[in-house]
Amino acid sequence: MTFYGRAIALLVDRPELAEVAAYPFGFDVAGAAHGAAVRLASGAPLEAVAGDGTGGTFFVCGGGAVLYASGDGAAGLVAASADEALEMAIGLPGWLGLLHLSPAGAEAGLPAAVTASEEAIRESQPDLDARRAALRGALGLPVHSPAELFARLHTALLRTEPDHLLLDTAGGRARARLDPHPRTPLRETVLSPGLADLARLRDNTAQWTEVAGDKARRATVLRAAQFDRQDHDLPLLRRLLAAETADAGTSEELRLAAVLVALHGSAEDLPLLRAAHAAPQAVRWGLPEVPEQPGAVVEWARGLDGSYLGEDPAREPELTWIRLARRQGRTELARAALLRILDSAEEAATAEQADLLRVLSVELEALGDLGQAARAQSGHAALVDEPRDRGVACRRLAELQRRTGDLPAAWRTLRPVPEILDTDGSELRWRRLGLGRMVAAEHFELARAAAGAGLAPIALESLAVARELHAGMGKSAQRSLGMLAQETKWAVARLK
């Protein structure tokens, strides 16, 4: 066992102490195996160190914090270290039954709840207090009051997400939270640095260039300005809009910046607004043509403001804040929020969820989580009915499965795609269009990957379909896939 501190080392070395820790204090180092395979969403290390006799398990995470997974599908951080987890188990043996209490109400309700839980234990273990004192002394653990232990427990629980979100390995679903208490909304977390930056920029124009040149900070300040609008911000907004326009990889904040500038109704901003509309990325983010007359620009902006923006952050889609978290580099924060939404959408499994699942797949792929992206895409593919839409969905799912290394699953998904698309009533035109090129390319890619993995049947079958599709394309499409086709042919030939 990995060494986690003096207390656990003593439990491992001294069975008589381990027996007392296991009962009545629910920390059994000999029963550490958890019933279901689990992992942290972040991929950080996780090792079971004790069970509690109810199907629950204490895990030590990378960094030393202790996470508890219950036998009924919930999980949460419970201590900052293994020693602290033992202190809690010994000093607050009924802790699982106290999680409904909030810190605000704990002062009134905690003593009675602790007394009730310990009286129940004393019915079968009347020398509870003596055992507790002896175990603490042998392990060298300090004495903390129930109130101190409870406050520490609550602090740990609130730190669970995003870095310690526990998933079931099979299926990838997130465990429910151990406690029912509310968390800080994502919007407040990601907006906070933008509000701080915006306040500084209003007082210090020397920082404008630095912030305008930083994609993440620029986007966050623009979001802050959306919900804290002041007339004297126009010069700053102009600088931010110019930076968004010049950035070819810009995001949805291009539209936001244009609207915030246009709402001021200044005729001198028309060239800047028209440059924003002419930017290649403007079409993607729904920035329509700017009116010719200056007087119409404010109404143009108000229409966009009412349709897409607004001044209440609570009414923004959660995906707005998830994307902002990703751009800020808060990968685990974005991942945790996406997985919570994915779990709900997957559970609902209605046709209305199909588009949401597709978007979630794209967002998870952007985070680099291809396994969860494939999971979301699989849900999307199962909910679409039109042959073309289903074929497109399955092709993308096969790509994600291939990229995760699950080549057999990728082939099972990709193999029926041509047949699905042939039933869409288009007289097979899809084969000569861009979709045909994409489907053929994925067959080539899968054949090449299967050849590299030594999966000859998949490589040969996928290559055969790829060649058939390739032969039916137009000359230009054939040429565009020529190098990929040749490389795949060589890779498969090496199998023989």
C-alpha cells in the first residue's frame, strides 16, 4: 500500500488497532475494495485505502485529499488528508447522517444529531468513548470537537468539483453529490476575473493593450461589460472589438463586442462595425450586415441584444459559461459542468435532447475528452431519425471511437453508414458530394489505424469500402484523397 501517513501505516501494521478503526468507526483498511470500478474525471490518480462496512470506500487522490464513494452512487471529498479522514471517522462516527445539515444551521442542530447518532452506536458498543480515546492515543491523533470536524467536512465537500469529480468507469457517468447543499454558480466563478479586470481597465488605460491581446481575458471582460454597462466604456469597447475582429480564431464575443459598441449609437463607429461584419468569423456567430444609416444602428444592436444577449447573467445558457471556462484554461471546471449536463440529457433520452447531445460532444472534444465526446455523440446518433442526419452522426461517432483507440467499435459504427445514407432518397448523390468524401476518408483512416494495430479483418474490409466510395467520386474529390488512399494501401499491404 502507498504510504499515506503515520496513522494509516499503524493501522496496516497493527491488526488490533485496525479492528477498532473498522468497528465502530467505519474505517476498515482491510476492506478497501470498492464494488464498482471508478475513476476521477480529471484522470488524476486514485487509490482505495479503506471501506466503511456499508459498501462505501475512502480513496486517497493525487495530492492527498480523501474522497468517499458511497455504495449507492454518491461521492465527495471528505478530508484534506488521510489523517484528517481518520480524525473525522473517529470523532464523528455518524458523519454520513449529518450531511443534510448546513454550516449555517449546524450550531443549533449538530449537537443533538451527533448525540443521537452516537447513542445508536452505543447500543451495540457501550464503550465507544473508551475505544475512541484509546485509538486516538495509539494513532497520535489530536482531539477536535464535533463542530470543528463538521466544519472541516463541509469545506472538503465544497471542494469536490471540479478537480475530484468521480465517474463510474463503465458508462462514464458522474457520481451524485454526497450532500444537498448549493454550490457557487459557474457564471459567478468565470465572470469574477472579468469584473475585476473591467474595474482596473476603467481606471488604467495603460492595461488596455495587454488585455485586448489576451483572448481569454478579452472575452471575459466583454462578458463582464455585458452585465455592467456604463456609458464611459465606449473607448475600451472599441479597442476590444477591434481586437476581436482582427483575431481569426475569435469566439462568440465578436457579436457581443459589436452590439455593445453599436448600442452607443456613434456614427464614427460604423467603419469599425462594418469591419467586424466583414470578418470571416462573423457569419458563424450570427453578426448580420450593419445598416447604412447611423440612426438605424442602435435599433440593429437592440434587436441583437434582445435576441442573443441581455443584461441578466442568470439567463445566459450554461454553455456560455462553460465555453468561457474552457478559454480561461479551467478545463476541469468546464468538464465537470459538461458531464453533469450530459448525464441529465442521456437520462432523458428524448428527441429534444438530440441537438444538445451533439453540442456536448463538440464541447467535450474541444476539451480533449474524446471518450466522453464519443459517449455524447452515441446518444445523439441514437436519437436522430432522418437517414442523412443519422449517417452523418454515425460517421462522426466512428471517428471519435477510432481516435480513442476503440477500433472494433468504430468499425461497427462506420460499417452501416453507406447503407444508411443510401436510403435518404437522394439517388445516391451524397457519394459524389462532400459527405461522400468525408465517409470515404473515415474508411481510409480506420483501415490505416486497424492495419497499424494488426487488426487485419477490419483493415481489409474498411479499405474495400473506402476504395468503392473513392471510385464513385468526382475527379477533384478523388485527387483530394489520393495521398490518404495511397498511404492506407501501403499500410494494409504490410499486413499480408
